[in-house]
Amino acid sequence: MGTLLSIFAADILPIFLIAGVGFLLARHLGASVTTLAHTVFYALIPCLVFNMLVTSRMTGLQFGRLALFNVLVVAGMGLLARLAAAPLRLSRPELSAFLLVVMFSNTGNYGLPVVLFAFGPAALAQATAFFVAGSLLTYTVGVLVAATGRRSIRGALGKIVRVPAIYAVAAAAVILESGIQLPTALTRPIALLSDAALPTMILVLGMQLEGARRPERPSAVAAAVALSLVAAPFVALGVAWIVGVSGAARQAGVILASMPVAVVTTILAVEFDIAPAFVKSAVFVSTLLSPFTLTPLIAYLKN
């Protein structure tokens, strides 16, 4: 019990304290979550991704393995979600929303800081690769899942070109392959913006949670949360064994796959009008309950 409390205090509680600041900023000062979220998405995350990849010693094979890891986890969770949804008698929009919240976890503004606190910078570099792959899936597969709820999927894939992290990966690949040494005038601002990414992402998480309301369809929310927090770690551990991921990569991948529901799913739910109240409830409840599953999982992975 002492070990679990120590892990919670060192690796989880700091994130909730910072998120609490974001919550208070949104509740009492009316701080704009949209503006800060855009800052993170278009400026800070690309710098974080670029900096982590350029300064890490990860090979292309390792990156590809983590990407495959992510794809298989998302596919496995999608299958479980479809099976679990059968007895719930969900409407078409609700089914799309249910699949969305189960398949995609909060690897960014919650998962990356947890990996850094729990396993250190080496694991954070691996987590960044997992996060980039997850972003690609969110804005391709996630958009398609959301679009099938009510609308045609025509033009949905076009949203992928709006993900700046993709271009950060491409730029990092060019730098690593060519051996180009960037001037200090570029590396320093990139590093500073990279350092600002994680705390700002946690503030955004808290600000987004401030908008949560009483859950709709409590049984569906409970099922989605159980799959996201309880089933996902077992799926991730199985996939890690299948694809041969070990060490820091295994720690990072399993933790990120076991995070609560991704906040970005609320944006997709609103955009495509697929039960947004249900999605917000799933994000809120899964985030609040996540310490009870993440703390013992971190202890297991550390051993």
C-alpha cells in the first residue's frame, strides 16, 4: 500500500493539481480553453514531437513497431467496444460515440506527463512516437468513426493535413537521415516550446473537464469507462508481447494505451453531432477514476 501511495503522490497527483489550476482558471476567470488548446496543438506539440525524436536514439524500426503497437491496440479496443455495445441497444450516433471513446485514450495532455514522471525521459521519447501514431489514427480512423454516426465520410480524411505533428515527424526524419546540425537560434526556441508543452497540456485538460455535466446513459458510460480503464491494460500487455515491445517502449505504450478517454473525442462528437453529452461524461468519469487503475499498473510495469 505504501508503494502505491508513493507512486500516486509522485506520478499522478501532480497532474491533477495542475489540472485543478486549469479547472479554476476556466471556472472563475473564464479562461479560453479553445485558444490555449490551439496553442498546444499548433505550436507546442509539434515542437515537443520534433525535439523528442531528434534528441532520442530511436531507430525507424523502433518507431514502426510502436506505431504497429498502437494500431493493434486501437483495433482490439474497437472490437471489444463493438461486442460490449450489442446489449446496450444504442442508436447509430450513440454507437459511433461509444466506439470513439473506447478506442482512443488520452495519450497527450495526461499520458505523456505520467510517462515522464513515472519512467523518465527515455520512456518519454518512446511515448512521443506512440502519441504521434495515435494522433494519426485519431484524425483518420477516429474521424471516420465519428462521421459514420450521422454524415457522409466525404472529405473526412482531409482533416489529417491539419495535424501539425505529422510535419514535425517528417522534419525530424529529414534531420536524422541527413545528419544536418541545426543552428542554436532554432534549437533553443524549439526546446523552450517543447518544455512548455506538457504543463500547458495538463492545464488544457483541467479546463476541458470544467465543462462536464451529469452523465447521460449511465450504463453506457459505465461500460465505456470499464473498457477504457480495465480492459485496455490487458489488451496493451498482450499486444506488447505479440509485437515484441519491451523495456521503456513497453512501459510507455502500455501506460498510454491505458489512459482515460481522449479529450479530443469531445471535439469530434460535437463536430459530427454524435451524442456529445455522453462523450463528455465518459471523458470526465474515466479521468476521475483513472488513478485507481493507473497507480497499480505503474507499480507493475516498474517491477
